[in-house]
Amino acid sequence: MEPDLEKGNKNAPPIYIISGGKGIPANSMVRSVLVQFPESRIPVKIIPDVVTPKKLEKSLQEVAASGGIVVHTMVDRHLRETLIRGCRDRGITEFDLIGNLMDYLRGVLKQEPINEPGLYRKMNLEYFDRIESIEYTMASDDGLNLKSILAADIVLTGASRSGKTPTSIYLAMLGWKVANVPLVPGMDPATELFEVDPRRVFGLDIHVNRLLTHRKKRLADFGVTASTDYIDPGAVRLELDYARSVFRRGGFTVVNVTDKPIESVANEIIEMLSSHFDEQSRKTGGGP
């Protein structure tokens, strides 16, 4: 994405982050500084995967043309030196976030760094995957973000208070992208639900008495004492019957969650999903 120079601060140049990897650590550092200047409006652009002199030269030409400055995290010593020299020749201000420390450690340890760009991200890919999964799951809670439902590893559906949200979050913390879709009597289920591979969709079923207990507690937490269909045994039975009819219609796998801890429900779902796709769970580095 090009920095919007028109909306930038005329007193400060745009910041270009040049990296042999994805530039994520440098971007975090720059953003951490910029938030200290809330009115700064300084454009920031990341130029990632700069691993050849040709791409570096092109990047510096762009920076020079815009009057920008450079923040860089080049682990390749020769490219870093070329970048610094290129900035000096063009009168570009540059900030080296890792070079001085790498040079210091090279001297102290009496060994050369392996000079592999993006290594930190590669070694921590599981962590970044989990963050991405949690963000997706939170954005896809309770029928939200249906346009992205096909990106889900797992889709949970069922009646209100059947445990969709807590189970989704637990699964997300294990690295699974989870969407959950509520089923409400009198309303057609979201059409997007039936566009997902049914092997990825799990209907959460629960005994009526246990569901009533959950719902009564929920209302009590909000100080609601009036009787409603939400806690009427007959209405709740019909609601569960409706949910089961949707499960059958979609050919979804049914998971009975009655009196089961979230961890058990999640593990059951992972095992069934893994058997569907003949793959291991995210806990062991696998997953669809």
C-alpha cells in the first residue's frame, strides 16, 4: 500500500521500512514510536522481502523520490552496508534497528550470524498463526463476518447458550480459525452455513434441562426475573428440535455437549475433524 503523502504531515517525511523479511518487528517498533505523537499523521510503508541488490536499489529510488526516510532490519551484512551507503549517497536519513547489535554480538561471540531474513517469524510461526486464529474467531462470533466463513477451519452452530462462543475461543487458542453461527427458531439459518464443507461444521446439541440451567443463570446475571420463551421448557424443546433439524439438513456432525467441559468438547471436535481430513491437530503442528 502506497503511503498517502497528501494526508501526511508536511513537516515530517514518510517512513519506509525496508526488510529482508516481512518487516513486522520494525513496523511494530515504528508504530510504538508514532503513537507517542498522536497528531503526527506520518505515512508508513513496508517494503518487505528485499533480498537482492536490484530490489534494494529500486526501493531506495522510491524513497528518494518521495523525500522519505528509511528504517531497516537487514540481517544480510552486505545488503545492509549497501543500503546504508545508498542512503548516504542520496542524502536519505536511515535508522538501523539491528545492525549495531549484530555487529557487537559478532565480535563478542567470535562467530558470523547465519544471515537468514525472516527467521524470527519462521521460528515463531505457530505463535503468529494462533494470533491470526484468535482474531478471526473473535471477528466471526455469533454469526458475524459470514462473508469470510469459508476461511474457517471449523464452524460451530446450535441454539443460544449451547457453548458455541467459549468452545470457539478455546479452539482458536489452539490455532484453529472458528466461526460460529446461531440458530434461532422462526428465522432461516444463514445460507452461508450450507456453503461450508459439512465435514467442517459441528452442531452443538445439549439436554434441555442443562440448557435451561445455563439460560436461567444468564438471565439472573443480568438481573432478569421475568418469564420468557428463552427459559420456557416447551419453547426450548422446540428450539432444540429446530436446531437438530438444521443439523440433519446440512449433514453436520453432531456433538453432545451436555455436562462436558469445554476442553473435552474441543478435543472431540478436533479428533473428528482430523479423522475427516486424515490430518493431525494443530497442537502437534498439523491441521487442515
